[in-house]
Amino acid sequence: MIMRNLSLILKRKIPPAVLPIQIAYYAGLRIGEVCGLTLQDINLEEQYLTVKRSVRYDGAKHKTIIGPTKRKKVRMVDFGDTLTTILKKAAFV
């Protein structure tokens, strides 16, 4: 039931905030890691992402910080055909 409702929502006009959420959901990334991705980190042919950095907000300093991931390691994250299709539709060809 939830997946059907989600599919109906995603078939409508997709707001810009949905793509990062889809990447996080289908690849199992944290939102900060998704925000740290660049086009060079996405390999559609081999279907993997290279997670090198994360973005977070430091409330005490009132600024956004781009730094290493939570465990401070670069990792490769595989993803499936569903996310490949979503990224291609989003013009990452």
C-alpha cells in the first residue's frame, strides 16, 4: 500500500527535492552523503556511486560544512536498475 502511494506521488510532477531522497532511498545513503555527491561520483554504466564526502550544517557556527563521511572512508555503493532509470530521466545521461 505504501509503495503504491509512493509510486503515485512520484508519477506526478517531481519537485527538485525528490531526486536526492530517491538517491538516498535506493542507494542506502545518508542525506548528507547525497548532498556531497558530484556528477563524477555517479557511474551509470557500472551502476555504482563513489561516496567521498558529506555535507552537514554546523548550527553553532551557522555554516554548512563539507567534510568526510561519518566513518571517514571513501566507499563504493552499488545501485540497481530502478535508480539508474530515475537518474537517466533526470538528465544524467
